[in-house]
Amino acid sequence: MLRHLMYKIKSTGPITVAEYMKEVLTNPAKGKAEAVSDVMIKSLQVLDTEWQSTALGLAKRRGRHLSFASQREYTWDLGAGGSQGYYMHRDMLGEKGDFITSPEISQIFGELLGIWFISEWMATGKNVAFQLVELGPGRGTLMGDILRVFSQLGSVLKNCDISIHLVEVSQNLSELQALTLTEAKIPLEQNPESLVYMKGVTKSGLPISWYRDLQDVPKGYSFFLAHEFFDVLPVHKFQKTPQGWREVLIDIDPQVSGKLRFVLAPCVTPAQAFLQHDEIRDHVEVCPDAGVIIQELSERIALTGGAALIADYGHDGTKTDTFRGFCGHELHDVLIAPGTADLTADVDFSYLRRMAQGKVASLGPTEQQTFLKNMGIDVRLKVLFNKSDEPSVRQQLLQGYDMLMNPQKMGERFNFFALLPHERLHGRSHHINACQSRPSASPVAGFGELAWQ
């Protein structure tokens, strides 16, 4: 991977951090793209008019086709098979991987998210049908926990037609998800050429479908879930200098053989148009592709109803340099041994809120410990603890709770963020400032205190 990156930089010059992330995480086979993808084109629509022709021309000259991202899988689709990047050749989840996600830590996490979706469905009138859509489902563990709750509350949902839709570009991960979620006795329908490339039936009897792109998911009343999805989308990094903003690039270190280094662009780059004119920080990370996805979610929710729940590392427009690597659960220098570590950057929820463009209301970011406490994690822990007589099970429950709730672990580092129709907040849509993240009172579960008996 390092050799490939150095050859690339020698051929084209320093590359952006966003391009570095894409190369390191996926390293697709090299070839000629057939077209610039819809996601790239839509990203450019966020640019100021004066930059659109420049940036689009650059994308076309490089001949790249940007495909949709899934959790831990953000892919350059160059019309050729064979990939060997970090996400393509490693099992990065779990104790033997480089990071552990909340669903692997405790079943309670997924159960409470299942309760959240049912709560929203009930609060908005118990529609006769809804789609549950997950972006980047990983191994399918989280969705499995949610569907178990749906089954346990079957009497509540018995008159509702529910379907499951997973957005996943990785063939390997989609096969793992199918093993986790589907009924083995019912064969999967597979068609690699179709927009719906796989279909099946969950263990609880619900129809389930797989897509490579969010845009291919049927429009309709839907609830969307994105857990640790946005933090792996590539970011552009900018540094404020006496000459103005300059993009941070990655170049070959001329002083040390086989080493990469960060440098500043000598002049303005097209991606700089994504910066806010009133930005006060001296270092900023921007993820245009996250903005595209948020706009798609906002349009769908505003048109057909539903909600989106996003859980991720992040901040509300306050942090600066968060680009980092993880290897074996330890921090890892992002420029050393590329392809052997996970690369990530904190989600800027203030940017997601701006990209919703006032089409929907937003709640959060709310710290995970607060959200889960409001959802009743203490009550659920007590129930499971009292039901088990095994000391090892009880210890596992307590350790999982501590990992999820401890401020020094995941409790304050993870945040929850929601997109909802304006009318969901008691008709206050015409009075809410679209940039306000925390209304004074919230009727939405998880984002306000609830009384648990």
C-alpha cells in the first residue's frame, strides 16, 4: 500500500486527506471509470457556483467513479474487481479486530434502539407500514437485536407491515449479515446486476433486501439508522494561515525514505468552497459526502415521514483535528503502515444540521450516556441482571454497561442525533431555528428525560 501511495503521489503530486482515506481503506483495482457518480455530482452541488466547473472538471479528468458508502466500507468503483484495502481484507470488528462497536458490547444497546423506533412509530400515528433502513449494517448484530425487540413486541406491531432494507456495498459483509438475520430454510434471491442485489426473509418472517445505494431504497414512510457510519466517510482538512485557508495534503517526505508527511496546499483548492465563511476555528474537517447523504435523508423524511437516528463519535462544530487511526484497539499514526489500521474522523453534527437545510427538524447531538439513560438502560440492565444466576453473565452485563455509559469510555465520546419531520415537534416547525440543536422541550424518546417505573 505504501509503495502504491508513493507512486501515486510522485505521478500526480500531493493528495488530499479524503483521497488518502479512500485509497488506504479500500485500495481498489485501478482502471478507467465509466462516469462520475451521482454522489460526486451531488457533492459538487453544495459548492459555490464559482467552484462547480473547476471541481467537476477535476473529477472528470481523474476519471473516477465514486460509489455510495457503507459502514467501514467506502469504495471507489472503477469498473474492475479485486480490492485489498483495510476494509476489504480484514475482519476489523470485535476483540481480535481493531475496534469494538456498541452492539458487540451489549445486547441492551440494540434493544433500546428498537424501542426508540417503535416509540416514534407510535408517536406519529402507528402507520400501517414502515421500512427500517440501516446504512452500513456491519455484521448485522445491531439489526438482529432490534428485530428481536420487534418480535417480543409483536402484539404492538401485529397490524403493521414492516420491511427491512440494508445499504451495503461489501459482498463479504452482506453475506455475514444474511447469516445473522435471515431464515436459513428460505433460500436467498441473488441478482448482482439488480439494484436490489439480494432478497430474503428474516428469522422473524419479515422481508429483507440489500442495496448498494440509498437512492435505490424505495421511497416511503421509513426509519433510518446510521450507527458508526458517518465517521469513516473521507474528510477534507483545512488549516487557517496568514494567507487564508489552505487544504492539508499528504506528500512524500523528502528527508526520510519511505515516509509520508502532511503539507499545506500552496494555493486555494476547489474543496475549500465547502468551508463556512464565518468559521472561527483554525483547523476544520469537512465531509461533503456526509452532506449529500443527509440531504437525501432529509428530503425523504420531509416528503413521506419517518425519522433518522444517527449514532457516532462526534462534536457540535467545536473540535478541530480529529483524524486518527486505530490498530489493535490502540491509537495509530495515520501515515505509518497505511492499510493496516482503521482511519476515522469525528462527525461534525453542526455540519449535518446545516446540510438538512431546514427541511426537517434535528435533535442532538446528545451524549450516549444521556440518551441511553433516558431510554431506560438502567431498568433493562436490572431486568437482565435479575433473570440470570450465572456470575459470568452478570459480570458481562456490568462490564458492557460500564463501557457504554462510562464518560471515560463511550459515555461521552459517542453522540446521538435525529432528523424528524417538523410537525413531529408539536407543530413548532415554523418557529424553530433550523440551526438550533436542542429545543427547550422534546417529546422524542432518548432526547429528554422520561419517567421509568
